Amino acid sequence: CSIADPKGVLHVVSLFNDGSHGDEKANDTIWTNIRAYQIGSSDPYGVWHVKCIAKALNGKQLSGTYRFRVVPYVPQWVRKEKFPLLANYFLRYPSYDEKILDELAKWDLLILDWHHIYFPDYIAKIRQKNPDIKILAYVRAGLFMPRSISSWEWGILNELVENVSKPDWWLRAPEGTAISWWPGSVTPNPTSEWQNFLPNFVYKYVMSTSLFDGVFYDGLFERVSYMNKGNIDIDNDGVRDSPEFIDSEWQKGMTKLLSLTRKLLGPDAIIVGNGGNPWSENSTYWDYANGCMQESFLTASWALPWQTAVKRYFVCMDKG
């Protein structure tokens, strides 16, 4: 058998069928070695791979590969009493129904629309029921719904609409048409002033209320070159850009947005994004975000296949 650690270092071990090394009975076709390899505190965390090769009496070779995950030891006194920790993505209008408040207070992490800044008593009731709960403000970073809020009369929302509706802030096709990937929405271009406006908006109007523990950015994709069948002009020069250039510029813009958010909110704020599919291991978003949502995990037509999705899940756990 061979054992490979997360860094690729290979450890070759032998198995025994002679009644030794933990083998209970000799020559019973069960091969054992209880002292094959002992993982110590200096060994790396992550996914380890074990590959075993055996030859049957008929000469046929059999092999199998197994993997397991090594995680840091967490002392009992710092462990949570309940695990796994669970989150609720709840974007409905506030309801003061006690049954709903009780249900929302059950979760470890709760995502509420940032408009709840107008309902501080609502959030206070939830925290009173669960003092340990973490609450994030839902904010759209990769889409904007002008119709859904432009009729609201609150000054903050009017300021948001007036600023974000500037024509050069939209992601556009070469002919100038604003691109939409969700009904009733338009897509902000993160290479524009949007990358500075949104973090400052969140800092000034949302996080300053002290109602939230952090922010949840929706539409924080890595790839957008599939939108509008690839007919996108992300640098607004009137020419259709290549998929590689579109995605690269989008990521640079969103990374700047995340960087400024982290700078303004500080190291203790929780920053999570929805990338549709989870971000890749080398994504620059991980430099500033604590986590990534896997939307429609394994259920949507565009969802990642099982093995890839689980691998990305482990990446999220490592990076977050």
C-alpha cells in the first residue's frame, strides 16, 4: 500500500497475513498492518490518499484507492455543543409572527435582506431568542433590481438608485444594451465605480447600524462570459471581448470590491458570497471573504458534478 499526504509525499507500507502486525489469523486472505503509518502533529492537514494493490490466487491484480481527511485538533472546551452549524437564507418581508421569529432564531447563521435596517426591533427579537446567532446583511453585488426598490421613498434607497443607475455602471453588449441574467434586473460592471460605491454604501448605511455581523454578497461569480451568449463588452470600447478577458476583468473588479469591503468592515466582520457554483481554490476572492455559498447544491442543471462539488466544499472549509 502507498499513503500520499496532501503535499504529495509518498509513504510505502506493507500488509501482512501471517498473524503479526495486528493480523488476527494467518493465511485467511485478510491482510493487515496496524502500524502502517501513524499521523503525527507535524503532518499536514487536508485529504490523504491510500492506494492498495493485491494479486489474487488466479493472478488477477486488484486495486483500490481510498481517501480520508485530516483536520486540526479542536480542544473540547472550544468545540460547539451542536454540529454541524446551520444557516437560513430568509429574504421575505419582516413578519412579527412569534412562530416565524422562533423558527429564525433556531439557526446558527441567518441571512436577512439589508432593508432590515428599518426594522431594528425585528432583529433585536431574534437575537433575544438566540444571543449566539450570526446575522448577515443580504446585498446584491452581481445584479441590481431597479424596479423592485425604485418606488420606495426612503432616502437611502433613492440615493442607491440614483448612483447605481449611471449608464457606465452597467455590464453591456458592444451595441450598448444593458445585460440582464435575471428577470427585471441589470448587471453592474465591477470594473466601474461600482467596486467602490457598494462597499462604502454597505459600510455607511448597513454595517453602521450594528445590526449585522457581516455581509452576504449575491452574484459574486467567477465567470460571467456565458451571459448574453458571450456578447459582452466589459471595457466599454464597443468591441466584443474574449471570454478569458471578460472573466479576468470581472474577477479583478469583484476582488477590489471585496478588498475595500474588508478594509472598511474590519477583520472581525463576516463576508460571504454567492458564486452560484463555489469559487475555485485559487480564487482571489478567498483573500478577503470568509466563505462561499453553494447554491442549489447538486440539484440545479448547472450544478457541479458530485466529486467536483464535494472537492469545492472542502476548499471552502479550508479557505473560510
